[in-house]
Amino acid sequence: PQDGSDIYLTIDSNIQSIAEQYLKQAVEENSCSRGGNVIIENPTTGEILAMATYPDYNLNEPYTPNSALKEGWNDLSDEKQTESLYGMWRNRAVLDTYEPGSTFKVITASTALEEDLIKTDTPGDFYCSGSVQVADMEINCANTAGHGPESLRQAMENSCNPAMIELGQKIGVTTFYNYLRSFGFFNRTGIDLPSEGSSTFWDKEDVGPVD
């Protein structure tokens, strides 16, 4: 007999265990009906240190419905049970697409800094009154009372919507899309897992003021 080749995973079992524990806690405490995902990556190498999805299931008993499916399971038809199991097995951290929300403000800010449109700590570069009018839409900040005068650093600390909207308007569609392409957002990552989802963006020529 000959030894086969070794396989080395990048998953760190300690980090994975912690990710699973606190993801479960967060989903249950916040009543997240769609569950949740965590991916922890080494930013230098791209190695995945942990990847967790909740609700999860027992890999040793893949045909046993998890806690999210048990209620009303016996009332489902065979076809619906099969469909539900496929949904339970789905690695949503890889397959599904999600709106990134405020985490994308890092991209907007870094683009503006790279283009020298803003400095980090200039007082009063922005003024947040709690909302901003863009075309025919009023877009609120999370703090509807407003943050008042802010530097870029303060706007990032406050996750301020009006400040990032102003930066987006300064950057413009063409430059912003050039940076999105450079950041790799139009491409799959090529992760070593099947059926990776692809990103969803407006075509550049269809982007309006609100978009």
C-alpha cells in the first residue's frame, strides 16, 4: 500500500467553533428569520479561516430536518420535504447574493481618498442634517437627528449615509465603476467550492442619480 496525498485545509478549528457559536447566538437573539452567515478570511492570503451558516444541520444525518424545518415537517408532501432538504443543505455563504449595506461605505471612502477628492480628518467636510434629497427621493441617515459637521473619519465612525452619498456624487458613475472593477466586484472569487454566486450591479449606462 502507498500513502495517498495529504489535504491541508485553511479552516482553523478554533475560529470555526467560535464563529458557529456566536452566529447561532446572534440569529436566535435577533430573531433573524432568514438565518445568517459568517466568513472569516485572512486578508493577506485570501485563505478562509472559518465559514458558518445558521440554521445548520448534522452532516452525519443529512436527511434529518434541522430545528428550523421540524415544525410542520410531517404535513409536507414528499416533494416539499425534498425541496426543504435541498434548502437546508445550501451553502448560502457561497451561493447566495446579499446587499452589503454599510460595509460598502469602505469602498466609497477608499475610492474618494485614492482619487484625492477628500482628506481623512478635515473638520466640516460634510454636514449631516439627518437626511439628504437625491433627485425625487429623500434618503435618511440612521441617525435621523443628524450628525452635524463631520470629517471623513467621523462620517465613517457614524456610518453616515448623507456623507457617503455626497462622496458618491463627487466620484461619479464612470470612476466608481472603474474602481468596482479594480476591486474585483464584477468577478467571482474563484473559491474552491461549487456554484459560487455572482454579483449583481446595474449596467453602467443605466445608473441614475439615486442608484
